[in-house]
Amino acid sequence: MGLAAVAGLAVAATLCLSGCATLGYYWQSVSGHLHVMGAARPVGDWLAEPQTPARLRDKLALSQRIRDFASNELKLPDNPSYRRYAELHRSAAVWNVTAAPPLSLELRTWCFPVTGCVGYRGYYDEARARAEAAELATQGYETNAYPVPAYSTLGMLNWAGGDPLLSTFIHYPEGELARLLFHELAHQVVYAKNDTMFNESFATAVERIGGALWLQQHASEAARREYAEFDARRRQFRGLSRATRESLKEIYETPGTAPEAKEEAKRRVMEKFRADYAQLRAGWPGDPARYRGYDRWVANANNAFFGTQAAYDELVPGFEALFKREGGDWARFYQAAQDLAKLPKEERQQRLKEGTGG
């Protein structure tokens, strides 16, 4: 997955049954998801059609091998999800909006029935997402509206065909396609209401561990090499972003410092972040156009960007340690994560940060 596509969970938008802020938002959520579901057809139908492009045919066949591996080897749910495919004719499944105050990495939250409070709001129309971000900016927030290639409905719509494969991600490199499917299926295993960081970090841990196993056991040498190069750049960038995030957090949380002083310290940190990125990028091989996604992220980075990223990796080391403590047994690992999800939010997060897990 790319930086902005760490498999965002937009189920809050699709499952809002009552209490949405506006009827218009409710309608775009329901109609948007119904359109996605209506466009999906069984993968077998696509494979049987002579007019299906060869490249798509190969990717769909690969997706089903990955899907079988997810259930058989990773013990992820064996259900209708990702057994159908939909052409959306757009660049993203949804666009998520996030917002954070000028001197905080704490994301603004929106609350919905079923899913609870989450640190983003999903839109099926990019223009509406950007309009929402602009409106929040007038309220003093730093904002981000970013594309999301896939989202999970937590398995609640498997009776209707489940979450489909989408044109927004089907052509990802093999390793990334596997990780995305593992990530989204993981949301069907463990979900803690009102805790985006716990949910996304758990799914990210599953995708990382499961993705490595897939590549090791089933991918070609060329696919492993392609993924290794891609992942090396991603890890470098995330390391830089994590260090920047920690510097900002220290500035924001230091008591007794005047807001003006914090703003100046923040400016210096952001300047260093962009300078360090330029140095890092200069060492990356190949066509510079390959890194435009990173370039855009860095150019627009703010508290909303860094706050969103934290949700996806802050607790991952704790989950990875928990997997090892459970002997690499997926069923035991999922049970331990489910047990953590029953604890109060602060307690479960603290256990994971301390590495004590379950």
C-alpha cells in the first residue's frame, strides 16, 4: 500500500444508520457504497469473459490465490469478501478527511452508530471531501483529504456479497496486493469501538507479518525483489516521519511554553523534515516521477498528516511482539488481540506500548 492508502477503514461512512451530521452526508454514504456493491461481479465471471484484459485476468487470478492463503494459512475469515470485482472508473474508493489543531497531533473525531468515534470522515466524491477539509480549515484546523483505495465493512455485509476487489488497487504489485487484502480482512477479526489507532495498528501488523509469509512462500524472486526495493523506501520514509512526529509531539506537550514559541519550534522541525527528505530522496534510484506521491505528502504535511500516520503504526511493534509471544499461532494471536479490545482504551494501548500485550 502507498502512504495514503494504508487500507483506510471508511466503514463509518457506509454503515451510518442514524445520527449523521447531515442528511446529505448520510445519503452520499449509502448511495456511494451501494454503487460499489452494485458494480461488483464474481471473479469467476470476469475470468470466463474473453474480453477481460489479460493483465486484469492475471491479477484477479492472483488475488484469489492470495485470498485462499489468507484463510488457509493466516486463519483470516473465509467468507464472500474479495471474491467479487468492481470497476469504479475513479482513482480511489473513498477520500478520507482528517483534521488536527495547529499545536496537536490529536485528530478530530466523528462519531457514528456501530463503529463509534473515528479520526476521519469518508466521502465517495473527492470534491466533497476537499470542500469538507476547506471548511475545517476555516475553523482553525490543519487538514488532509487523501485517497483510500479500499475500506472494510467489518464483515457485516458478507450476506450481501462482502467487500469486493476494486480497480483502485487490483493492479498493485504482488506484495502490496497481498498486504492490502490481509489488512482489510484483519478488520473483520478484531475491532475496538472508538479506537482507530488500535484497529489500524492491529491490521497493519497482520498485513506486515502475513505479507512477508506470502512473499517468502509463494512469490517469485522478481516479485520479492520488487517488493524489497519498494518496502525499503517506505521504511526509510516512515522512519523519517516517525522521528518528525516525535519531535512535534514533544514540542506540543511541553508544559509552560508559550504558543508562539511552540509555533517557531514547529516551523524549524518541519523545515528539517523537508530538508532530510530531499536528502533521502536524492539517494533513491530510477525515474523521479515514481516518487511524486512522497513529494506531495511532504509538500503538504501538517499535523493532520502526521496524526493519521500515527494511527497506522504507533502500536504495530506491540502487536508484532504479541504475535511472537503467542508462538506465531494466528488463532491465539487473534484471541489475545480480541481480549485486549475488551479492555479500556487507555489500558490496552499502554500494554501494547510497553510490550506486555495480553
